[in-house]
Amino acid sequence: MSEYFKNIPKVKFEGRGTTNPFAFRHYNPEEVIMGKTMRDHLRFGAPYWHVMRNDLSDPFGAGTALMPWDDGSESLDNALNRVDVFFEFLNKIDIDYYCWHDRDIAPEGKTLSETHDNLAKVCDKLLASQQEHDKKLLWGTSCLFINPRYSQGAATSPNADVFAYAASNVKHALEQTHRLGGEGYTFWGGREGYSTLLNTDMKRELDHLAAFFHMAVDHAKKIGYKGQFYIEPKPMEPSTHQYDSDSAACLNFLREYNLLDHFKLNLETNHATLAGHTMQHELDVAIGADALGSIDANQGDELVGWDTDQFPTDIYMATHVMVRVLKMGGFTTGGLNFDAKRRRESHELEDLFHAHVGGMDTYARGLKIAAKIVEDGRFDELVGERYSTFDSGIGADVENGKTTLDSLDAYAHTIDAPIIASGRQEMLENLFNDYIQ
Ligand code: XLS
Ligand code: NI
Ligand code: NI
């Protein structure tokens, strides 16, 4: 097998202070933290679409990424060849998991059957490569947003034949995900929303979307697929409004249509900020419903209001995320998929490595800091104290459903007017900063 990243060595842990840019300073895969290796805590994943298919074009300029292995065609041979490149990349960067859309890995054919055949053939090779290199599929998905037939939605298209085509794509993507041992299957509804309400029957579209998901759940049962289904919320882009706009909207939809037992959320940092939330907020909403499944670990740009999908460099954010992951007991089927791309100016092959090294070190650092925070328990103690009036007496009665407006009215008359204690925000911010080193 030829080597595609010739001058790049396998990236290893060298620790802080190394001057080697192709080394980890913090990600030491076998180091044990809170009883588990960093590798098992973080479960890093690489997205096929960004690593192999993103030429770094933007709405104003052509692609810049150097991909000397790629002949630029939509041929099956070209697709099969990319698999070797990708697994060499996974090996050199030491990432165990990956994710794909059907259309990242295999081209559309002239007919629907040829399309599905292409997918099956590339998956034959992916399966062999997974086994050879000991890599795993974190999740698969079907790309229901690039082809013009999906321009007005897939499961929410006003056209029933488009709906059927989308269902056919999902059936095959799901079956291949199952064959590759995929631990999850994701739905990101890029165009499941609207451009204008003037032409949109929202209720009807949502009913269709739910029917679509139920069919996927039923099909998984039929073929014996036990992986976890995810919805990935995002408020907009490319649609003006996407139905799965944020964690709360997704959970409401899943509850309303009786799907909550079958789905968890795959939360992406940049989507949270587009929704006008912090990632912490999105995580807390999902965790509160026992529905955090996986994470697309990237970050947006403070000045650009798009889904810029940058590699995570924000140690504060990584810490906030990992505190939550640790407190929920870790990932089960999910992981940290870098749904991130290099900047258009970082077009050389080695930039792919710098980008991932940075993202992995950021999360490794976040994990180490988060472990200290969780083990110390200071935040839990302080937050616990803040709510301590609910631990006993009238507060406990409220929580146990033993009160009424009458009983609280009677109680309120027996006490002095309450004086609320400080929220201590700045003190907590200082405490958080204390852990960051
Ligand atoms: C786009 C989404 C997409 C999903 C997978 O913004 O993040 O890449 O992760 O369809
Ligand atoms: Ni995104
Ligand atoms: Ni994503």
C-alpha cells in the first residue's frame, strides 16, 4: 500500500515542552484518569466528509486543499482509493473512530440501484480496513441535503416521491452502518425545515418527519440493528429554520411523537452558538432528559455568524464539556467527533494533522481539568448549598409534592420576608479559573 502522508510520522505523546508539532502535549491515550484511559474517555472520531471530501471552498472561492491522491472524479475507483488514504490518516493521528454520510464515501450512480451498489462496495472495503487497522464506526448517516432533489427537504419534502427516495437512502445507509458495526446512526436535518412559511404546512411536515423516524426505528428492529439513533440539532443554515433547532425543540418533538425511547442527541458546539445558546446549556438540557448521546466537537468563530466548523482550541469549553461527560458517567455509544475543517488558508497535507493534534490536546486538557473539578466536588458542594433550603422542611415538601398554594400561603405567613443569598457568580468564575492550568 502506498504512503500518502509521507513526511508525517505517527503522532505520539511527548508531553508538555516538546517542540515537535507532530506530537501530543496532553493526549496520552493510555494514561488513566478516574479509572479509565484517556482513549476510552474521549473516544475521538474523525468525519470522512471533512477529512476526505472537504476541498476548503467557500461561497466566494474555489477549493484550496491539496489532495494529491484524488483524481477529482465521482468514480467508484476514486472512492475506493480514498479509503486507503483515510485509514492511513486515522493510524497516523491515532484516532479510533470515524463517521460518514453515504455520499462522502460512495458516489451516486446513474440509477438508485447503482447508487446503493456503490455504497455496498465501498462498505466492503471499509469493513476490511476497519478490521485490519482496528478502527470503529462511531456513526453513519445519509446525506439528504446535497442533491437538488432534497432542496425542499427530504422527510419534510412536499413531494412524496422525494420522501420515498430519502427513505430508500436511509434504509441502505442504516443497513451498511449495521454491517460495519456502527455504534450509532445520526439524523441531521439540514433541509428539514423551511425557507418561507408562505408555502409551508408545518404540522404536516412534522408528522411526516416523525413517520420517517418511526420507520427507521422499525427497520432497525427488523434487521437487528441495536445501535443508538441520534438527532443533531441546528437552528438554521442551510434552511432559514430547521425543525430540530436546539436540544429543547428536539426533545419536545421526540416526546410529542413517542420517539424519546429510541433517540438521543448528538450535540455540536457550533450549532449551539448558532441557536443562541452556549454548548453548556445544550448539554444540560439533553443530560436533564437522559438524552445526551454524542458530541460533534468543534467551535465557531466569535466574529463570523456561520457554522464555521473550526477545530476546538478553547480549553474552557472543553473543560465545561468534559465535566458534564464525566458527571453523566461517560459516553456509552457516543464520542467526540471532530466535525471540523481546516481554514481555507491551511491547505497543505500537514495542516490536517496540526488541526487534529490541536483538537485532541484541547479535549485531553479539558478532561484532565474536568477530572480535578469533579473529584474535588467544590462546585457540587457550592451549588448544593445554593439549593439547600429544598433539602428539608418546606422545600423538601415542595419537591415531594406535599404542598398546595393554600399550605404554602399558610407557611409564608409564619415566616419573616425571605432574604435571598448571593449567587456568587464571580467567586465561582474565580474558582473555575483556578483549575485551568
Ligand atoms: C452540519 C452538520 C453535519 C452533521 C452530519 O452542519 O454538522 O455535518 O454532523 O450530517
Ligand atoms: Ni455543523
Ligand atoms: Ni455535525
